[in-house]
Amino acid sequence: MLFDGKPDREWRADEQRKNELVFIGRDLDEAKLRSDFTKCLATGIGFGK
């Protein structure tokens, strides 16, 4: 597993703040990945969902 999280600049005021995860592999079960990651979402005050 590789993870690289280097900030390259500050967010612009008009820029949508989003992050993306990229999975590379064969025969990945997209529905299972989405379901499992959705269960990990933080909720409550200060979080988007």
C-alpha cells in the first residue's frame, strides 16, 4: 500500500475542497468498497455529513 499526502499549496477561497482516493487493481468490488468506506465517515459537529 502506498500513501502520499503532500500539500502543494493553500486552498483558494473559491475552490471546492475535496479529496480523492484512487484504488488500482483487478476485479475490485466497487459496491463493497463504497459501502465499507461509507461506514467509516465521520459525522457530527464540524463534519460535512
